Amino acid sequence: MSGAARSRWPPVQGLLPNPWKDRLAPDALEPDALAYCCAPAGMPAAAREAFPAGRLHTERFQPAVRSFGPDTAFEAVCARSGLTVPVPADTSLLDALAHAGRPVPSGCREGVRGSCEVSVLDRTPEHRDDIGAPEGRMYACASRARSARLVLDL
């Protein structure tokens, strides 16, 4: 890191009390520019406060520790192909789709990047990601179905 960058962005250790918020400059961006933030929890949280939601994509280094009920098996119906994919309780939707010949691009496999986003056409997913999937979407690496069947736009 250069000396100028080091003076503007000094090294930080531990959780941030949100001094990042004062260092982010959404007004410096072009009106249609997008902002990307991949960092420990403190910086993405500050970025969400500073940038309009439609212009910001955040990722975390690790998912937050959370608890969910037990994993249950469900079926993923791929609406475009007509394929029905069983998803066992001990298998992610991402892995089940790949084993069935319908691979979805992925990166982190932890629900922090969003590269495995799929569109949900019917039923409700249980969002276990750290991103906050928009309505009608889910992340196949971490999320599961709240019902015995989930219909996807695949």
C-alpha cells in the first residue's frame, strides 16, 4: 500500500466501530456508477448506510454465525428444463443441481458472495445466506426450501 493510501486508509484490526462511514464518499461516484465492497463485517455495514441499495454490492470474508432448524430434504423443480432434482438433507441445492447436470456458477459456497444466485418461481426459500437475497431469488450454496418443493427458473 502506498504512503498516500496508508494515510487515508490506515491498517485496522478487530471489529470497526464504523469510522468507515465517514471515509466512504458516495457523492464522488458518477450517478450511474456501482460500488463494490468485500471486507470484514464493519466496512460492508458502513457501505450499506452510505450508498443507495441499487448501486451497492457487498460481500463478506466469512458468513455470520447463525443457527437454523435441521436440514430437510426437498425437491427442486427446474421449470425451463422440466427436471426435478431431489435435494437430500445432507446436500446443498448447489451440489444437488450439479450432480443432476444443472450446474450453477459458484464462488464461496458459504453464502457471502452471491455468485450462485438463482430465480425462484414458486414456493419460499429459507435464506441462509449473508447477503440478503432480493425477492424471488436465493443463493443455491447456502439456502434451502421452506417446503417440500421449490420451483426454480432453470
